[in-house]
Amino acid sequence: MSFIVSPSSMQFHEPLALSAGGALVDYHLSFETYGQLNQFKSNAVLICHALNASHHVAGVYRGQDKSEGWWNNMIGPGKPVDTDRFFVIGVNNLGSCFGSTGPMHKNPQTGRTYGADFPVVTVEDWVNAQARLLDELGIDTLAAVMGGSLGGMQALSWSLQYPHRVKHAVVIASAPNLTAENIAFNEVARRAIVTDPDFHGGHFYEHGVVPERGLRIARMLGHITYLSDDVMNSKFGRKLHQGNDYQYSTQAIEFQIESYLRYQGDKFSKYFDANTYLLITRALDYFDPAKAFNGSLVQAMARATAEFLLISFTTDWRFAPGRSREMVQSLVANKRKLSYAEIDAPQGHDAFLLDDSRYMNVVRAYFERINTVSEKT
Amino acid sequence: MTGKLLAQTIAELVPYGSRVLDLGCGDGALLNFLQSQHGCSGYGVEIDDANVAACVKRGVQVIQLNLEQGLRLFEDQSFDVVLQIDTLQHLKNAETMLKETLRVARMGIITFPNFGHWFNRWSVLCGRMPVTAQLPYEWYDTPNIRVGTFADFQALALKNRLHIKYAFGLEGEKIVHFWPNARAATAVFQLTSESQLTA
């Protein structure tokens, strides 16, 4: 059974300096919290989201039974991240289309919708914004920061930007930066959006249209990379959409995988924002904490003092286990505390959102050991 | 072989406060013992999912890794001690792993079931592969793909110019110093690399 949650919003008036230069002024962040902050304020867990998610991490909204948060299997009362013990915070990142200030909002300085003028934001900027939210909530130190994929990058970045504020960092199905292949996938998706005639250079809002074709293709491509070859074959194989005979058509939906991808693309294009897609994929591309250290992740990680739990999935080729091992290696070289689980799950990158008892057990065991009482000094 | 005797025996070989890498650490009991009773720190390496979860549960730092992939994650001489407790016999690349052990640490402590134990010899003499507490498997399902004797290991160490600092056998609750190759079910070796002795 899911628990009832409700979203909140917080307005920030002090400008947020950005990696790209300049600042974001007068912005707001959407967030949700679950559980109770204890008297020591030492049981806070921040959950960072990936590309297609939000501050609605767990629970359901009142009267909407199907509105389960995106990590509802992981977080909640009695779940691996137990909200009976932890005060869990989900926050929507800047530039998103799920509540926090994003390209569909008005730029207070011009009175015009941001659109393509929304500043490029980075993982580091997001972490800085999240830190301000914690300041406002009166939380100095996180018992843990946790995320998968792009969310894992934020968790990692937290441990580097605010080492003294993070006790534990849980980094799942993530990477210390994107490979060329990964950037390439993002670029194809961006080109699909940008070349859609309805994109209008990012100012499609004022034209009353949405570059749905671009978004669809971006999502179809993304979806392929989140699954494994095995899981696609077992789910769809060469099954036909209708009947048992080919239609001998180049345009009709012939195979079930086509129908599935089109369905996913259509669904996505109805609710996701094109500018947000560009911004978030760029944040992924730019993330590279080793860059300031001549590419040495070992040197970059020297700043981290948190204890780490890293998890990868064997069939994840978008954020492959080898990428997690790079992080493990750099932490070991710095003699940091860490545990690393490599889960032999068939579902590819998506596995980080799915139920797998081995995965859940490790996370549960890890959080059970996080001391929320005496760690605060 | 697991249990109190082994843990205490290993602890006596591991200098107090050592940085330890435990290859094939199982459920983390030994490393936990070394950390809580012997001032040690470090990581366990384990392939089995349930064991990894058990390690995390007891607060032992564990890295899930297939040892057949080698120890590339670990830098030269980055640990004081590498433990291979009942691990060597499961590895295809047993010899490589032995060399790797002394690459990443100053000292290696290796234990394995001694195939030269009199009972095993007797069993083979009678025409059957032994099935014992230390070698509980049948020949067709054993994960012990490297069956060697105490004396075999001495020869392997010599071949790889690894110095045997201390070696003995374990038989039941006893430490065996006299003729361990025939009298001990478990072989225990404490190794250092020769180059370090001269350094």
C-alpha cells in the first residue's frame, strides 16, 4: 500500500551562480518530503532524479491511486530506504518540466517565457540549488544522498562539492562521466528535437505547438538504450504486431517492438518538454568531475569523505559496470570506505528502477547500518 | 575451513592495524573479526550476491568482483596483507592471482584444502577421489578446480620467487608443524615477495 504525499514549492530570491556564468534569479524548486526529521536533524536522505523523473519519488497523491512516485519500490515505510527511520527529500531539478523553474516559465527579467533562453545548467548547479533547499529546511548534513543514472552523478557530485555535508553517497547505475557513445546518443536525440519544424528554435510555446515528432524519436532512441538486447528479445523478439503474416509495408507497424517504441514515444511527447530534454542531456554530457584534475578521477575523488555504496547492473550498457568500477577504483586508491555490488540483472539500465531482491537487499542492508542518532556531533 | 580457530590463527599472522584485502571474503565474518578485534581496515572481494549483502549488513566494506578478472582495481603495494582464505582452489588463474597478491600487498596469507592429507592419499589409493569436511564435493561437481598439496604449493611459491615466511597445517583444532603435507587437512602459508626482503 502506498502512502499519501503532497508536493511543496520553495521560492529563492538570491541569485544562483551557474557553471556557465551568469546566474538564475528568482527561481523556485518543487520538492516532497517523507517521514520525520529527527531531533538531531541527522536522518535526512536526499534523492536525486534522472532524466525523466521528478521530486515525486514515492507515495501517491490523495485521490490518485495510480500516481505512485518513480522510486516507490525503493522508498517508503518499511522499504529499503525506510521513511519510518529516514526523512527523505525528493527535489525537482532546475530546467525540468515537472514543477521547478524551467524553460516553460517566465524569465522575471524579461517577462518572456524562457524557452531556449533558459540557461544551461549543470549537475554542479543542481547540487548547489539542492544545498540551498536543505539550508532552508534546516538540514546541515545528509545521512545519505542517493540517485540512479544522472541522479547518481548528482550523488557523486554532492560528495565532492559538499563533502562535509554528506555521510553516505549511494550511486546506482551511474558513471563518472559519459563516454563518446553516450554523448552520441544524446546528440542524436537533441538533433531530432531541434530539427523538428515545430521546435522554432526553442520558442515553440509562443507558437502554440510542441515538437512532438522530435521528442518521440528522442524517447524511442533513449528507450532502446535503457533496455538490454536480451530483455528486448524476451519481451518482443520478432513477434508481429498483428497476425502471423508480413504486411510487406515500409510504413505500417510490423513488429511489436515498433509498436512499443511508438507508444513510448507518443506518451513521452505528450508530457515532456523539448527544451528540458536538451538541457538535461547536456547536463549529462558536461558532467566530468575529473576534468579539473587533468582527467584523473583518483585526484578528483580525493575530496570525497563520504562512505559510498555503488551498484551497477551487468546488462546495463548505457552506464556499464566498468564505469562504476572506475569510481570504485578511484575511491579505493583514496582509501575511502565503500561497498560495490554488481547485480546480474537482465533488464539493462532500467534495472535500477525495477524490483530485484539482490539489489533491494543490498540497499536495505546498507541503509539499516546508517546510524542516524550518534553520527551527529 | 572456517571458524574460530582459523580466525584466530589468521589474526596472529596479520599485523595489528593492517590494511587488508580479503579475496573471496564470504559473508565477511573474518574481516569483521579482524576489524573489530585486530584494528584492521580494508575491503573484502566477493562474487556471490548473498555474501555481498551479508557483508554490507555487518558493515564490512565489500567489492563485488569476479576474481578471474584479476586485481586491476588495486594499485601496487596498496595493502599490508592480502588474504586468500580457501579461495585459491576455486580460481582458474590461481598462479596469476598468487603473483597479484604480492603485487598489491606486502604479505599474502593463503589457506587451501591440502590434497596431500593422509586420508585423501588413502582414498585415492583405494581408487576413489576423497570426500571430506575440507573437500566435501564429489569429483564431478567440485568447485575446487585446483587440487594441490602443501608440498605443491611450496614448489609454486619457489617458482614464482615468493618467500614463505611461515607455513603450517591445520588439522581439526590443532596446528600441525610436523609433516603437514600428510598430517593436515588445511594448508596455511604466509608469503612475502623476495624482492621485498632484499629491499
